[in-house]
Amino acid sequence: MKKYEPKDIEPKWQRIWRENNTYRADEDPSKPKFYTLEMFPYPSGEGLHMGHVRNYSMGDLVARFKRMKGYRVLHPMGADAFGLPAENAAIQRGVNPREWTLNNMKRIREEQSRLGISYDWDRYVATCEPDYYRFTQWLFLLFYERGLAYRKKAAVNWCPECATVLANEQVEDGQCWRCDSEVEKKELKQWFLRITDYADRLVDDLEQLPHWPEKVKAMQRNWIGRSQGAEVTFTIPDLNDEPVSVFTTRPDTLYGVTYLVLAPEHPLVPQLIRGRENEESVGRFIDRMRKESELERTGSEVEKMGYDTGATARHPLTGEEIPIWVANYVLMDYGTGAVMGVPAHDERDFQFARKHGLEIRQVIQPKDETTEELKNAYVGEGVLVNSGEFDGLEHRKAISVIADRLEAEGRGGKTTSYRLRDWLFSRQRYWGCPIPIVYCDSCGTVPVPKEDLPVLLPEDAVFDGKRNPLATSESFVHTTCPSCGGEARRETDTMDTFIDSSWYFLRYTDAGNDRLPFDKDQADRWMNVDYYIGGIEHAVLHLLYSRFVTKVLHDAGMVKAVEPFEQYDPLGMVLKDGAKMSKSKGNVVSPMEIIDRFGADTARLFILFAAPPNRELDWSESGVEGSYRFLNRVWRMVEQHQDLFRDRPDSRPEDAEAKKLHRLLHQTVKKVTEDIGERYQFNTAISAVMELVNGIQAYPEDADRGTLAEAIEKTILMLAPSVPHLTEELWHSIGHSDSVHDQDWPSYDEKALIQDEIEIVVQINGKVRGKVVVPSQADRQTIQDQAMEQEKVKTMLEGKTVRKVIVVPGKLVNIVAN
């Protein structure tokens, strides 16, 4: 008997698949399409990790399954190749980021090939290559033309360690998402994309995504932060009644406002404190707040600090003048940078007012109750008090009524507010897509013409870690104005690398196009992505940006799709010893070491079988070894029955054992088909095949041989999407000349699922006393009669009176007797 040798089998079939272009996307328009996609990797120097293996194995299983089900499948791969780690590596190693990145890309492609993933390599894209970033620049110009790209001076998130700006989405708990350094605020001129123009559609269109996890949709809704409320306009007497707008979701509490709070960065603050006694101390406070992160200013445990500006604001409905304060917990980035203080009905305001001796005025109280002095903010239901003509109104009704009054008075009205801010797009680094803009003293800001793209990254940049390397390249910075032909300077900021991954799935549909980012007809043939799989950590950043870009391209008439991903499956992390794998913990397992020891099919099988896709997976050496043993069992099972396939008999499941295996086979085909094709539960699909293998190995030698041959052959077919090399080898070993992956997926016979006879539990007074085999279609009386005829049952009923017989068809008979 031949031995199972993955190190011989796997390279052989990988070479044959490559030479035959086996996985080139099928363009047959008569077939239904299926676009399956795993998030493409960043080409780090560490190569693939087990999270990658899990991601790619799952996507590959689906792609192979859909091909066998008769779909034309698009299953591409690429590299998310721009980014700060490459630039940092260049600084540390004294090499160009391009050289470092391309070497890593080559290594990762080799490792992906060793896994046997069925990619259409002809569609490979690398975001750092000019033939890709040329069209990233092309898309930027489209945004610019449509008024969706603009430049302004703004307080931005600055990471001192990475020496670059971060978008709000890239700041996590006040820290840089990549290096965990504390983020500072800094005033810089930056490029933005108007994602806020699409805020409503980004929220509303989540309803078009029934196959997205609810928790992911909730994360997007929370990030966009759409709130219905009212705009309230206060005025400042000291500044000639300069208006100050405040957004609130609680206009019903407007009569309880006893102070106004501005963010330290608010543009009116310097005017309010100018010439006052506290100008110097408030100025120092403002400078300090500019350097602190959002977490340092707004965390639940952070002390609420503030200063009275000495100025007042006029209440829009009562005309009362109330003090204006500046405080750490109000941010210029959120809302209008101004907040109305209602200490009686907001816990944060209550604490602030108590600390600084500000008035606390209750304007909502429980109906038919009188509240004594508040010890905490009252946030419950109630009616308005101390609210002039609105006294007695139920507070929910008052929200609308007071908002209408503000609108009628010209001092505000109903409005919608968003947490989402425009996408801060500029990065002060080299290894990213250059922004195709030049600055001319005569013409101002000038876009580079599309026919002059790409704006290439220069080779003479200096990587010293002290400045933006792109700004050090004289050959890049100095250029000619496309408009007047005079001297001009190029924009030296590059684009946020999230833009690269916000349209790559569209480029895959037409990867060789040298005229456009993609052809509309080609994109419409494949979009949407039917099954998208990747880490939950991308549920806000990447998915939100991809949805935004797709909507812009839809509005521009470039693609029919309005959403990029029909179904998204977030992967659970791979853990070892209960912790996420990382070098710092010393718990990393190398995928290539597992492949060297056990083969790619073992690695794939374990990672598919060990846990459901969205659950965390605990790495287990014994689990890997168990997967390897199972594949050896399958190998031996086929080798032992080679004679069956030399002169294969027809399947005749007539005897009891043959019927049993025949039924198990068709039950397995049904379950595996549904688990993969409908539920995307790969672990239970594999478990079902394992049970079938057990049934095959227990099958008697003297039972029908044709039934056995059918079961073995369909076992190979059902394992093919999960373990492609082993099954390809076994398929050919039983006499086939074409690929197992080109076969039709096995079908099941509903009639074969019906059991002729079933086993029923017999109970007496609720305790199991025996079992009886009855025809599967037997009626209640037949089941009862056969149960009562059992010798053991008769013996136990002697001398007793049967009071009742309960029959549950297919399950049990319970005889009540005393």
C-alpha cells in the first residue's frame, strides 16, 4: 500500500494547477456568478500567520465548492502594499521601501501557493505598483472634480512616533492604531474626503445588508453616530450678539440651561478672554488641552476641568444671560464645539456644576410628584416645570414643540447631527500613493491631468526618520504647472493607505485595464462581492471606507452596485494558550513549519474544523495531529479499496447494511451542502464527513460493493474543497483523468433519507425499560401494540393496571401503570 506523503503530492498538484491555469476565472455568461474574496494581506517581513491561513482556507473552500456547484467563480488575491511599516523598515535597514515590500510580496505569494489556494493569479494587484496607484490617483481626481476632496487647516490627530496624521478612525482609546503611542492634536493643512455627504446613505443602506452580522452593522451605525435633535442658537452680547450654535438631543431641557461650555479650541474663545484677568491662565489651559488626546480629556475617570471665560451668552427663548466656560470634556471635533450645560438632567453636567458652584435648575420632574433637592441628575420620564409656557408638557412631546418654537423664532430648529467627520486623507510619509496636486503661485491649487498619471514616487528620497521623506526629493517637489507651464511645487503628502483597499475589489474585476480603473461592464458582471471574509478589526475602518467609495463610483456612473459586499463574515482570532498569537508573547506558530511537518491539507483541515468561522480558535498541537491522522485514514480507506474502482459495480443498496450506508451517505451530502452553501459552517460540514468515513470503515466486507464504491467516491468529492491536494491525488488513483475540482458537486436523493425502520424508546412510568424497532411510517396504534408486545415490558406490567399509553411517533412510548 502506498504511503500518504504530502511533501510529494502537494507540490506536484500545485505545479499542474499552475501550468493548466486551472483556477483562471470562468467567463461563461450562461453560468451564475459568484465572487468570493478574502481581505488581502499587508506584505510584512514576517510572512503569513495562522490568521491568514484561516482566512484563506475558508475563502478557498467556498470558491471550490461554488465551482463544483456550477458557478463561474472569481477568486482573486493581491497585496495591500503601501503603509508605514515598510517606511519604518526602510529607515531601520537603509533600503528603499519598494525593495523591502516587493521581497515580502514574493515570499507571501509563495506561501499562499504552498497552501494550495485556488487564486486567479492573472488578476493579482499590488497597491504599490504604478499600474494600480495610477488609478488610485485617477479616482482622487474624480473625487476632486465632484467636490468631494478638499484641503483645509484643521486640528488633526498627530502620532509623534509615526510622525504622521491619523484619521479619527485610526485613533483607538487616544492611541495610534498601529504603534499604540499617545496621539496629540496639531494644526496642519490637510486633505479631506467628504464622507459626511454620504452619512445618511451609509446608515440607511445597512438595511440592504441582511447577510452582515448585526454587531458589525451596529458598529458602523455607532461610528456614524446619527442623532435626531435640535440646533439651538445662543448669542454673545460682548461680541455684538455673535451666534453660537449648540446641538442637543434634549431641547425639552432648554429652560434648565445654566451655563454654556466651549471647547478650548473653539475659535471664539480667544476673543472672549482677550483683556480679561484670566486670559493668561485660560490660554495655558488651551495650550495644554491641544496636546492631550481625546481619551485624556473625555475618559469616564478623567476630572472635568474648566475655566470661566468671564463672558456670557444670551438664552434664545428667555433672554437670560448665562456664563460661558471652557472645559476639557468638550471637543471641537464633535458637534459644534459648544455644549449647553443642563446640570439637573445630565450627570456629567451635574458633576461639573457641583464642582464649580454653578446653578442647578430642575425643569423635568416625575408626573404628580415634587422633587426635593437633587442629589444626582434626574434622567427619568416626567413633565416640564420651571419652563414658562411649556410647564406641564410631557417631556417627550416637549422635544418637538420647543424645537418648533426655536425654528419659528429663527433661533434654531430640528436637525440631525453626526459623530462622523470627513475622512482625513493626508499622510506625511513617502510609502503611499502621491496626491496628484501641484501648487502654483499664479494658478493656485492645480490637479494633475489624468493623462499625465501616474505621479511616480521618486527614487532619491531621504529616509532619516526626521521628516517626510517625499519632501526631501528635489526631483519630485519641483515641477511644472499643468495650467500655465510655470514653476510649481508638488503636494508632498501621500494618501491614507485605506484608500487603496477601498476599491481593490473593483480592480480585480478588470485587473489588466490600462485605460480606466475598471470597465463598467466587467465590474457589473462580477459585483457585488458575494462572500467577503476577514478580521473583525476592519468592521469600521475598511468596510466603511469601501462602502463610501463604492457609492461615489455608483453616483459617477462607473458601477451599478451601491454596496460592495453582499455577505461579510468576520473571523475570530487564532489563539494559543488562551492569548492572541504574537512574537512578544512567544506563542507564534509558523504556518510553513506546520506545512513542512504535516502538509498544507492538514493545516487547512485543522483550521477549518477546530471552530466556527466567527469564533476564536484555540491552537492545538494534538488537534493538528488528529487532522493528520484523519487524512491518513482517508488515504488508507481509498488505497484498501482500489480493486472496487478497476471494475466498479453498480450501487444496489438492498441489504440492511447497504441501506444503512446509502442513507448515511445521502444524509451527509445534504448536511455538507447546506452547511457550506447556506450556513457557511465549515466545521460541522467536516464533522459530518468524518462520521461518514467512520460508517464506511465499519461497513461489512460481504455487503453491497457498489454502495461502498459510491460512498468512497462521494467522500472524496465532499472533502475536495477543504483538502484539495489529497483529494486530487485520490481522485486520479481511482481511475479518473480529469480534476476532482472540475466535477459536479454530489447531489442527494430525498427518498434515500427516509428510514425504513426506526428505533423507539419504551418507558414505563417515565423510566426507560426497553426499545422497539418499528416501520418508520407506523401509526400510533401500531407503535403502541408492538411496544406492549415486548417480553420485558409484559413482565414488568404483570399485576399492574395500565392507566394510559403516551405515544410520541419517532421518539418514544411511555406506559403509565400502577
